[in-house]
Amino acid sequence: MKRSAQAKWQGDLKSGSGTISTASGTLASTPYSFHSRFEQGVGTNPEELLAAAHAGCFTMALSAQLAQAGLKAESLETSCTITIEQKDGAFAITESHLELKAKVPGASAEAFDQATKAAKTGCPVSKLFNTSITLDAHLEA
């Protein structure tokens, strides 16, 4: 299975701009620029897209881990924050932080903890990142 996306760019780094599109059409000529990446400009940026991918991947992986434990989530809500910093004179992604709120009827704290740890290390996007991945997981009653 392969998935694809396309980026177009015009101009230099600071004053130029571009668009990102996905083969599925979910993103179609979505704008991005230096301002949307490093400031608060309108549009998306690669780190925001990575955060969405990591949150989605982790949440699906957790659903699978819970099912293997005989559990079914009522709800799983994950947010992800990607940190980009200057490191050794260049920008680098230094952390992906996942925050989870979960309602899983019948789940013990131990089973929930085991499932979240397995999902954090096992989701394909986590395997892609070569950075610190942190998780705050909260099991709601």
C-alpha cells in the first residue's frame, strides 16, 4: 500500500508560498508558507500535518490494542503537539507529545496502560519518527 501527496512552492523561503494536496483530495491546494510554519500565518505546515498523522495513527493503534485485550473504547480523543526547534544550527523536530482522553468501559488501569504503551511504540507513524515521543494518557470513568 502506498499513499501520496504533492507540494508546490513559488518564491524564496520567507516571501514565497505554496500548496499541499493529497491524492485522496482531503487536502486540495491547501496553502502553506514560512509565516504559517514559523509564525502565526494562515495555512497549514508540515509539523501540523505530522501532528494530525501521529494523533490519528496512535488512536487507531490503541483501538486495535484494546480489541486484542477484549476491550472496546466508548471514545478515544488524542491530541498531538510536534515541537520544532533550532538544533545544531538547523531546525529539527525534537518531540511528538500525545495527549489522550479515553473512555473504555471495563478497562483496568493496568490493561489501559499496557495498551497505550503498545500503541505508542507500535503505530507506524511512531516508528517513522526519530525523536522523543511522550504520552499523557487519562482513563476516564
